Amino acid sequence: PMGLEGAVRLGLRKELDAIADDAEREERVRQVTAVAQENAKALNAAALFEIDDVIDPAETRELIAATLAAATGRAEPPPPRRFVDTW
């Protein structure tokens, strides 16, 4: 998979090609990569509703157990219906 720096280099290829100085080009890549890393943090994604929830890794087991317990609950079956002969 491509990392953020590779994505930045690919996305800004024309802009980077226009910069003649190698040091200046690398500085631009570092700047844009830093912004991309900040935007890629899980809390930022959660704030934009791109993911459902961000949980503390220490709470993962409890959350999974509670979710599975809630999903396995069965509702009572409906009462049997009285048979009606349609003839």
C-alpha cells in the first residue's frame, strides 16, 4: 500500500516538478505530508463522522462483549395465530 508521502508525491507531481531546488521540493513534500498525517488521525476522522467510534484499546474487549450480548438477544416469538379455514 502507498503511504501518505507517496500519495503526496503522486498528487502534487506537477507542482513538485515545477520546483527546481531539491531542498525546497522536499520541504514542500514534508509540509503537505504533515498536513495529511494530521488529517488522517482517527479522532479527526471520527469528528467528521467518517467512522462510527474511536475507543480506548483498553476498553475493546468490554465493548465487543457488550455488542455481541446485545446482538444475541432474542425477542419472544409472536403468539400462535388461530387457524381460519378459507373454504
